[in-house]
Amino acid sequence: MELETSGNDSFVTEFVLLSLTDSPALQPILFVIFLLAYVATIGGNFSILAAILMEPKLHTPMYFFLGNLSLLDVGCITVTVPATLRQFLSNDRSTPYGACLSQLFFFHLLAGADCFLLTVMAYDRYLAICQPLTYSTRMSPGIQKASVGMSCVFSFTNALTQTVALSTLKFCGPNVINHFYCDLPQLFQLSCSSIQLNEQLLFVAAAFMGVAPLVLITVSYTYVVAAVLRIRSAEGRKKAFSTCSSHLTVVGIFYGTGVFSYMRLGSVEASDKDKGIGILNTIISPMLNPLIYSLRNPDVKGALRRMFTRM
């Protein structure tokens, strides 16, 4: 363990990530699995993005937001998986203090933008189904870009606040993180100074970036469901629900894993379980999103089919 001395105090300059396993026999297997998942996620999300860009039929607000969601998914998995692959190949599990904080910042930046973008996508479905006459004006290209921009600004503010607040903590003892990437709950456990302010900031962030968006999504879809049920034709109801089911599935996966990641803040015993939840949150969810949107959406399937046929 490397320590930096300041006066009579010593501070940690690097952390050691325990990763997922210590077994030499399992590490090559996990390396292949994680590498395949990473390649599949990158390929799937960029395929959807390319289809949206190349298919004029998909030049609508819903697919504009979906394209941005694909970029965020690529970013989320890139923040964590390449470093994890390095851990599987090397016996050196150490991560410099600055690299750990950088990983935490970008992870919260991208995951936070996901929260707000999923909310905007729910509002988009509300306008399209419940307010169709004013949809084109209330979801104009300028408003679309502003919505994505504000999502990034809010998320950047939160990520910067959490990272700066964490940088004020002292780490003067154990430096072993029982996880495969750096995140707030595990780092709080290692701090030898008070984390009261950090927990309060995280609570505020959870309310602003977790609870509030989830409430808005729920309200939006309550109106959507009520409007769809008033459609007399079964075919019309099926078509309306098909445009929303993919988004609801992604919201369920995203918020389900997010809640379990932070609801047991400070619980040392939960660390091993948090690894599984972390895999769902950082790897499985970004990998499944392209499948969910392509398999459940005939427009995306058709665009992908035509794109690969041309190729």
C-alpha cells in the first residue's frame, strides 16, 4: 500500500480493486465473457445509431433521443469494462487515486445523463400520444437539442459535486476496494474522515436525479396508458403500446439496478452482492438496450435490415 506523508499524517495514493475473482482459472474465462459483452454492446449501440442516421424514416424526436441514449450506453460501458479487462490480464490491481476519481466522475456523468434522458423520452411519448396536434411544435429540433444539453449540464453538475466532495475525504488506512470499479459506497467505507456531508449530497442527488425523474416518468405513462385505453381499435392500442414498451423495459432495468446499488449505503456485507448489481448496471443494461429497442420496434428492425443489406 502506497502512502503519501503530509506532516504527521499518511494518505493513500492508490487503491486496489479486488475485481470479480482471485482464481487464475476463472480470470481468462471472465476476460472472454467481458470482452464479448463489450464488443456486442459497442457494435449493437453503434448499429442502432448508424441506422438512425441513415434511415430518413427514423429522423424523429423519439429516435433522436434513442441515438443519444446509445452514445451514453457506449460511454458507460467504456468507463468500466476496459479497466476490468486489464485487471483480468494483470496481477496488478492497483488504481491511482486520480484515476479512481476520474472513473467515478465519468460514470456518474454518463449515468446521470441517462436518468434525465429517459425522463425526456417518457415526456416525448406523452406528447406524441396525448398531445399529437401540438407535438411537432412542442418537440421541435431546437427543443430536442436543448433537452439533451440540459440533461448533460445537470448530470455534469452532480458528477462534479460528488467528485469534488469525495476529494476532500482523507484515506489514511485500508485501500482495498471490494469491487471491480470505483464508486461512492465502496470509497465511503474506506474514508477515515466524516462522510456525513457526502451522504447528504448523495441523498440530494438521489432525490433530484433518481426519485424526481422516476415520478415524472410514472406520471407521463399514466396519462399515456389512459389515452391508449381510450383507443377503440385493438390494432391502434397495440401500435401505441409497442412504441412505449421498449422504453419502459429499459427504465425498469436502469432504475432497478440503480436503486439496489445505493440503497444499502455503508453496508460492508453487501459488497459481494454489489459486484453482481454492478455487472447488471454497467454491462448487462447497456448490452441489452440495443436488443430491447431493435427486437420490439419494427421500424428499427427494418432500418437495420436495410442497412446491413446495403453493406
